[in-house]
Amino acid sequence: MRQPQELEVWYVLPAIRKQLAIHLQELGLKQNKIAELLGLTKSAVSQYLSKKRSSADILSDDTKTLARQSAKKIIEQPQNMIREIQKLCSQAKNDKVLCKLCAKHVKILPDNCKVCIT
């Protein structure tokens, strides 16, 4: 059985990284600079931008908007990258993205599950 934390690592974090990579590129950064800022390899960034990695569109419009703001903050202060990614993970959690993933991927869920919300 898949655990919610696995789904977060496999789906939510890659979706967040993809959004950040897209917005950083829109702000004029090259792939190697994006990779440096996000702590990724250049090939990972290339895969995010070419939609070979994290192809599912699971993030809300609010999270995508927040990602655009986070991209600007990461450029201004690269040391805040972890804080910004954590903020985006929290927003995704508030949007119940993980609940939707669990409903799709976890075979045994208790009725009215609130495990990830507490």
C-alpha cells in the first residue's frame, strides 16, 4: 500500500519543482541556473520543462500563482528556496491535493479520512 508521504514525494514535490522551473525560465533564467537554484540536475530541469517529468497537472491555480511569486523570491534570495518549496507544499496540502492522490492511489482508505489534514 502506498503511503501519503510517498505520494507527496512522487507527485506533489515534482509538480512544485516543475512549476518553479517554468516560472524561473519565464523570468529569463537558463536551465543550468534553474538547476543550481533548485538543487537539481540540469537534466531534471530539462525534463520538467519538456513535460517528460511530472506530467500530471495536480496543482491548483492558487498554488501555481504562489509558485510564480516564489520563483521571484528564490531569484532575489536563493537561500530561501527550501522555505518557498515548503510554503508551496503547505498550499498544496491546504488544497487537498494529497487527498485526491490518495483517493486515486491508496486502495484502503478509512471513510472520511483526515490523516493528512491533522
